[in-house]
Amino acid sequence: MAGPFCAMLLSDLGADVIKIEPPSGDSTRQMPGAVAGDSPSFNAVNRGKRSVVLNLKTAAGREAFVRLARSTDILIENYRPGVMAALGLDYPSLSALNPRLIYASISGYGQTGPSRAKGGFDLIAQGVAGIMSITGNAGGPPVKAGVPLTDLGAGLFATVGILAAVEARHHTGVGQHVDTSLVDAGVALSVWEATEYFSGAGIPVALGSAHRMNAPYQAIRCADGYITLGGANERLFRRLCDVLGHPEWTSMTEFADNASRVRNRDALAGRIEAITCQQPRSHWLELLEANDIPCGPINNYEQVFADSQVRSREMVVEVDHPTLGRLRTLGSPLKMSDTPPDVRRRAPLLGEHTDVVLREAGFSDSEIAAMRESGAVS
């Protein structure tokens, strides 16, 4: 997911992205909901790209890849370290032919280190990076984050690295190798957890929905379910106490400042919930919002995609697909005044652009026909 997500972000921002697929296609084409080799999952991380099928196990397929790389600005690969080198398609090989090439490698553990050769999935990386140890309820079993944080995080970090390399190339005239990994991303996202550990406060543990640096800042039970509540500074905490009818809490030693409230977060949450459980969520959301105290509902995804704010920000868009029909998909979180991302293009069919892309790279029709005959392209 990391490589395709990274490339899709660049496509949204205007890059002409050529997706190289094996003859069998990207495996996400076969995920649930697939029709004729196309799935909503594939479309979700490959919109706006062009698909070229190359069999890199053949000499002709690798040569075609090299010819494409000669005129490419950016190359993104998502294999285990060593795979591209074995194919003769690694950064040293290709940068020798195209010094301006920016070559991004996204792997499970990175291109260096004792674990570099291991395969990596988001689940594995979340465990290695510590995320599963601090997700879920205290004392409960390990839980992964609901969204693939390390996969998407690695894709985002790679995008940042690529754009920085493009800017550097404006000054130097040459490209560089960008190397990031799922585990790196998971560790880098653990900002508060690292701070807690480095400061000598102990090994971070799971806190449910609570925050390790602020309190009250968590899900709070009401009469008919939960809401989120963020009383994360002195002004907000005083206001919250007034709204709940207990201004005296602000003068209690255990709640006197944020550090004290963090140490006593469970006792504080208990006091708050003893009051909030007397009324439904709608009552508290209306009252808290009226007093400018950050709060919100805990939506399921049906509610998320029906939310007027989400829809007004165009975070749900529709595209037409030749086999899947009318698809709803995610919009871009980037709103840009002059060069807005283009997210209303579908993902390609398998090999849909093989011939046109190869012709653009200088291949003749007879060369393409010969490669198709040999199985190098399809």
C-alpha cells in the first residue's frame, strides 16, 4: 500500500504516473468486490495512473523498464531490499544512466540494518514500532491501529522526501536515493510515546482513548454512548468544570494543573462520567459546543461520509469506472488555491496504457509486437 499511495498522491498533484505491473496485475486488483480484474481497493490507491504491464523476469521486459527509466523524473519501488538490484534495476544502475533520477525505496525495515531483508506488512511494522503496545485498553491484548498507519505513514514520508529531492535537484541538477520504511514511519509517528520514554517517565502503555500528555482528553461515557472531550489546557478545564457544575475541581490538588490531571486521569474521568452519564450525547454535545469546549461525536463510517462538513470539504468524490460502474472514493485533504489536486480520475485497467507509454518512450510498433509475442509485455 505504501508505494501505490505515495505515487497516487503525486498523481493527484499533477505527476504523470506510470504504474508498472506484472502480467498477473497488482494483487490488490483481486481484493473483495473485484469485477473482471478490477477492485474498489485497487482504485482507492491507484487513481489517475497509467498501467503498463512488463514481465521483469524477461530480459526484454527489464530493457523496456530501463528505457522508461532513462526519461523518468521519479521512480518509486516497494520491494524488499535486494530485489531491484538482482534485476539490475537498483539506484546505482539506473542513476548511472539518468543522473537526474530520484529513486524512492519503501520497504518493511529500510535499505540498511540487520533486519533489512525481512518482509514487512503494516501489522508487523505496528508491532515492531511499538504502536500495538500502546493501542487498546490498559491491560488488554495487543491491538493494532484501525487504519494502516505505518503503510500510509511510509507513503506520506516518501512523498515528502521525493518533493524535497525535486527541490534539491533544482539546485544541484542531480537526483538522489530516498529510503524509508514502514517501521521507520511507525517509530517516527510515536512522538508523545518517545517523549514519555526518553524523559524517564517509564515505558508507555495502552491508555484506551486517553492522552498521555493531556487530561481530560478522551472518550467520555454519556447516557446513550460516548463522545470525545478535549479539556486540554487550563482555560478549557476551568470552563468544563463550570459547565459540569463543579468549579471546585480546579482547586483540588489532584487536578490543580495538567501534570496532576494526567497522573490522576482515571479519577478525573470517573468524576466527569458520573455527571455525563445522566444525560444523552446530544445534550452534552450541544452544551459543550455552546461553551466552546472541544468535543465531538464518535462516528461510524456511514456517519462520516454523510457528515455535512466532510462532504462540504469534498472528501467524498465519485468517478465512473468501465467495470465497477459509479464509484465513491476519497477526496484529497489538500485544498490549494491555484493548483488543486485532481482526484476525479479512475485507476487504470490492467495494461491499459502499455502501448501508448512504450511508444512515447521511443518503441516502434514492431518492437512492441515482438515483446508481446515473447511475453515481455502484455
